[in-house]
Amino acid sequence: MLAAIAEGLRRVFQLDAELWNIVLLSLEVSLSAVLLATLLGLPLAALVAVKRFPGRKAVIVVLNALMGLPPVVVGLLVYLLLSRAGPLGSLGLLFTPGAMVVAQTVLILPIIAALARQALEDAWREYEEQLRSLGAEGLKAALTLVWDIRFSLVTAVLAGLGRASAEVGAVMIVGGNIDGVTRVMTTAIALETSKGDLPLALGLGAVLIAIVLALNAAAQLVKDAAQRRFG
Amino acid sequence: MSPPILPLRLEEVVFAAGGQVIIDRVSLEIAAGPSTIILGANGAGKSVLMRLMHGLLEPTSGALAWNERDRLLARRRQAMVFQRPIMLRRSALANVAFALEVAGVPATEREGEALAALDEVGLRPLAHRPARVLSGGEQQRLALARAWALHPEVLFLDEPTASLDPGATREIETIIKAFDAAGTKIVMATHNLGQARRLGDEVVYLQAGRVVERAPVDRFFSKPATAEAAAFIKGEVPWVGF
């Protein structure tokens, strides 16, 4: 096993240009999806955490349930939306990195929103009276809250990043694993495994894990430094 | 200058939660001038009464009205300091500036006013420290600076020194006296009799959600009119030293 990984890593680094394109595309797609899902998910989470409205409980249940969305199902739905005959077919996104970003955004939006909602709601319990006393309500209160616990929200965003960079089902369906166009690390691993080239698949897997580890470590360092600084 | 928001009138105010009556038909008039101490044991309903007056809670029944009928305008001229101050994760100065921003003070004036308020509570040297890393006493002084910057007509204080040591308590009391001297109406909840004597002009004694007695502070302590108040004073005397 270890020998196979070593052999795989050696092969991985021999692939150079081709491999780095795959790695870069993986990062580009997943980070774009994380950015989009964060921009959409945090305001949604803050709204649900701070506002009291009819159906709020239902929204929370649905958000929590959607955290477990199977990637292949998301892939299928986005495929149907983006296919020629689908409602968004005219965008011509299917089998492009853009489609993969859309699919991953849909996949991780509930994860980021649900985890952030929980963190924001806990904080709101602490801040509510003080903010209301000062006259900060609604949107102002929500934005203040998001900004004030931004370092705790990093955890929610990282969970989204983990899911996006690890999933294969959604990007496979809407991207098509086209060599040099939509092939990312997870789809490449799936392909090499089915071709029987296990060492290469293992090597790619090791690279993927290393990248995810590095991103998480960097985020954790930033979070810790900030918490020491601001309390 | 718009008319004063005081007096505040409560008529038969009831607050119930979870089937339990916490404030039971309280009628009170809070007028400008004397510092009012809401005195009572833990669980008497002091905090809830303060929150009803400040507008953080809505009465279950009864009426609560400021002289200023516009509740939003009335709200803007009150401030509240809680037992445990909640500070944003930014500098002490930025916390005061935030309150000014929400109150609609133009951006160019915020820093100057915030610094003046920090000066008032002796925190100017710590203006650029993150508020959350200040000590408990410093954070409570910062909460008072935040209130000071708003120049409230009424300042509600909910057991502001309950979790502080004697030194910090003295500092807080000095600042509260400065508010009083500047013409801000003080309404403070406490169960500390010494503090009630030091800071209060009149006492509203609360027990089980009801106003049992209201009297000038001297008379309340020397000749309480009700047996309940007398028992509370007697029972609490060992606490005076704190």
C-alpha cells in the first residue's frame, strides 16, 4: 500500500503540466463554489437566525436536511436545468467548469447556511438585547452579527470547502470529465481507478488530501491569530 | 429640542411567560429627577421590569407609555447597561463609535465623541485595545462610555456591579453619579442595599413581581412601611459590606 502510494506520487509528479491543470481546475471550481455559496449562504443564515417569521422552523429543518444532499442527485438536477432542452439550456453551461461551479454551489449552500445559522443563532442569543437596546435591528443587526463572529463562521465555510473538493458525483454528471476541459482531481481518480491504474489514483488522492489539509491549516491559523487578537 | 420623554407611566402592567406571572399588575410613574432604585431579591422580577420599561419586552397586559408618544424617539433617548456587558469584537473606541453610528451620528463626528466618552470613564488609554480582552470592570466602564456617548435622558442599569470586585464597583458607582450629575435620570436594579443607599434617591421595592413599597431612600431604610421590606432589609444587612 505505502509502496503503491509512493509509486503513485512519483507518477503524479511526472505528469506535470497535465496534472497541474487538473489540480488548478479542481481548486478553481471548488473555491468559486465556496465563494458563491458563502455570499449567498451567510445572509440567508443571518436572516433565519435573527428574524422571526412564519415557517422559520420549516426552513431550518429543510436547510439541515439539505446538508445531506447526495451529490449525484444535485448533479442530475443541475444537468436537467442546464441541458439544451432545460430552462437554463440557452446559457450553454453544460460540460463546462461553469456548470461544475453551479452544481457544487447548490450542493454546499445548505451546508454553509445551516452551520452558519446555528453559530449565528447562538451568538444572537448573547447579543440580541444589547443590539436592540442600541437600536440595531433587522439587517443592521444581522450584518453586525456576521462580522462579529466571522472567525467562527470560517468553520462553516471550511465544511463547505471539504464537501466541494471531495465530491465526485455532481461534477462528473454536469462536467463530463472531459480531458483538459472539465477533468478535476476526483473525477480523474474515479477514472484511473476504473481503468485499473490504482497507483496513479492513489497518488492523485494523496495530492487532493494534502491540498485540503493545507487549506484547512491555513484557515485555522488565521482564525486562531484573529481570536487571540480580538478575543 | 423635543419635549422630554419622561415621565414614564406604567398602568397595571403584567408580564407572564411560560404560564408564570413574573410582573404582576405594576403601576408606577418614573419621573425626571431622583435616582430610582429597583430593589428586590433575586427572582423578584427586577430585570424583567427594567426590560419592560426599556422596551426589550412587551407587557402581556396593561399599559406602558412615555411622555414622548413616538416609541422610536423615546427609545433613542434611553440607554441600558446590563449586568454582563456585551462587546463587539473590535476596539473599545469602535464599540462606542458603533453605538453612535446606529444612533445616526455622522461619521466625521463619531471618533471625537467616542473619545470624549472614553475619557469620561477613564478608558482613553485603552481606546485601541480589543474590547473583548478588557477586564470585567473595564468592559462595564466601556458599556457606560457607550451609554454616555448617546447622552441619554434615561439610563437603565441592571445590576451593573453584580459580577465585579469592590474596586471596580467603586469606579462604576462614581461614573453612575456623574451621569446623575449631568442630568441623566438613573433607574437601577440592584439587590445590594449599600449600593441602593449610595446611589439612590428613592426605592421601589419589588417582591414576587409586585411593587410592595415605594419610598425615599432614607425613609425606606430607617422606617420601612411594610413588613416585607423590613424583612428584606434585615435579611440583607450582612450584604451591606459588599
